Amino acid sequence: MNPYLVFSEEVQAARAEGKPLVALESTIIAHGFPYPENLEMALAVEETVRQAGAVPATIAILDGRIRVGLTRPELERVAQSRDLPKASIRDLPVLCGLGRSAATTVASTAQVAVLAGIDVFVTGGIGGVHRGWGETLDISADLPALARLSLAVVCAGAKTVLDLPATLEYLETHGVTVLGYGTDTFPGFYIRSTGLPVDARVETPAEAAAVLRARRALGMPGAVLVASPIPPEDALDPATLDRWLQEAMAEMAAAGVRGKAVTPYLLARLHSLSQGATVRANKALVLHNARVGAAIARALKAAG
Ligand code: PSU
Ligand code: MN
């Protein structure tokens, strides 16, 4: 047993009973949404996973321990502490070695999920290649993590703030299988389609599970990315979104924001420029992904 890993009671029981588990990240709680919407969202996502017949395991690092499954007070701590750092993979040894606390991104959550033997991870949107990457070399650690870690990651695409064609090129180069869940095109987070093609389309949780099983049987490390579009009734108008985005990016350039502050800055600016419309859309797509991820986790268990 790993000395840094601590399972919640709920997750411990699920492991003992062989129930399907779904990993959830905490950066989206600490830095992706304002308080208290972030706490409401986190609780609603967990409840959605339970209703869909799986067990949620929200992951964060608290006091040097990797927590797999958070209690209500722990979730509140993550949701309320604005200064909880955002931890990527390279930060895990520092946090564990020195007894510190942080929220985990897609990259570090996936790393922990694999360590904890969890096959399915649900998030909102993955990180990717940032616009202007030619000058900044800003490529999210989420991408190399997906290339290396064997699990299914359910998302609504990559955040609209990114260079999406470059993000898909990176995933192709590194051999990540990208599935469209009920779609032929890569979804655009707040919008249903980017118009960019995916490798293959699947229609059911069983099909997504079959692709992950086959990938493993072929001895291939790396993730199967299940890209599931935001429900039509929750999607934003692409032209309006683009206006907000242009404004947010201009402000960001003026403010000189760089590195890991980029994603939280842009999300927060979009939330305020859209007067909450992006918060609502973000919550809706995460809840939808939670249903899809729970169903895939069940399908993986059903097939053994
Ligand atoms: N998608 C969201 N909200 C978020 C994130 C993604 O809807 O808060 C977070 C995820 O944790 C993701 C991270 O891993 O942003 C990517 O940050 P960066 O670009 O710095 O790697
Ligand atoms: Mn970055």
C-alpha cells in the first residue's frame, strides 16, 4: 500500500466490494468556478455519479496525503480556500514529501487515478496547446499525461481558450485514442462542435469500454479520450462566446498573465463577461460527463 494514498470510507468500501469508481479532479473546484457554485457543482457531480450506479472519488492533496474521495468538510475546504495551489504532476513529490496541500489538475488527477487503480476519470475540459504556443511553449501537462496513463478520460473537449487544431495534432502524434461520444467532431467545451474530426465515433458506454480494454490488451499505455459534447440545450452561441473570448484574451495579454495562471484567469474572465452563462454551461457539461463516465465505469466492470 502506498504510504501517501488515503481512501475515503466510501471509496474504501467500493474497492472492497468491487464497485465501479469514477475519479474527479479538484482544480475545477478550487480554480474553475467561483464559490459557492464550485461546492454546489462538486456535490452535484458526485451525486450524479452515484445515481448512475458508480462511486465518485474526488482527488486532492491535503496535508501531504493524496486523498482519493473527499468528505464533505474536505470538499468545503477545497472549495473555500482560494489560495489552494493548482498542482500538476511535477508538484506531487513536493506536496507529498513536504506535507503540503493542493488541488489536482487533469494531469495529476489522472496520475493518482492510475495509482489508485481507477479506470475512468471525468472532467469538464482537458488542458491543451495554448494559442501563441510558438512563443510561449505553453502546452498543458494534461497532454503528455494522457499519452502515458492508461485510463478512460471523459471530457467535453478541450477548453475553447486553446489552439484546438494544435491540441488534436499533439494527441495524434502521441498516440492518444480520441473518441467522439455520439459525434463525429471534437466538441468545443461550451459549444457542441469545433468542426474538427475525431478518430472514431462511439454510441454507447459499452463501445467506449471495449476500446479501452482493447487498447490495454494491445499493450499500449496511454488514455482513451472520450469526447462528449455539451447537451444542446446548455450550449452557448459560438459567435457570442468568441466575442467574450477575444475580450478576455486581450485583457490577459495586457495584464501579462502567463503559465499556470492562464487557464484560471481566462475562465474567471469568461464567467464575469458572460454574467454567469459560462458557469452554467460548464456545470451542465460536467454533470453530463459524470453520467457518461459512470456508465463507462459500469460497462468496464460488467465485461470483467
Ligand atoms: N477545465 C475546466 N476547468 C478547469 C480546468 C479545466 O473546465 O478548471 C483545469 C483542469 O484542472 C486542467 C487545467 O487540467 O485546468 C489545465 O491547466 P493548464 O492549462 O495550466 O495545464
Ligand atoms: Mn500551461
